[in-house]
Amino acid sequence: MQSDLKTLLVTGGAGFIGSAVVRELLSNSPHRVVNLDCLTYAGNLASIPTGLHGERYCFERVDLNDAAATAVVSICTALQSSYISII
């Protein structure tokens, strides 16, 4: 059911562990995944799952220390879904 779909927010999803979490969620759940990473610490563009951009996956380059950018992403994500789970 479309109404049962959640949007899962993964921070640090371009790092070693985060990218594995993103792949696992996309492979084993029907939910949408929003991947936030600033790519300045352990994040690496090569770790981001390729070929996944579409209805169920979105990558946003965002530094969570930037309150304004984080607020914009949060609002946009909330508008796309009635329920957000933060991982």
C-alpha cells in the first residue's frame, strides 16, 4: 500500500557503514530512503549506491551543522511523505 510507505532519513549515507545501511534498506524494504552526507569526513561519492535515483532514493549533499540547509531538506522531505523515520 502506498500510504504505508515511510521515508527513511539516513545521515552519513556516503560513508562505509552508512552506504551499507542505504543499500540494505533499498534492497529489503519498500520504503523511500533520503541519504544526507556532507562528503567532507568519511563520505565518498564512490560509496553512494549508483543507479538508484528515482522514486525511492534521494541523495542530498548537506552539512548537518548548517541549520538553514538542514531545515530546507527537512521541509522538502516532510512534504513528500506523511511519515519520516530517522535512522
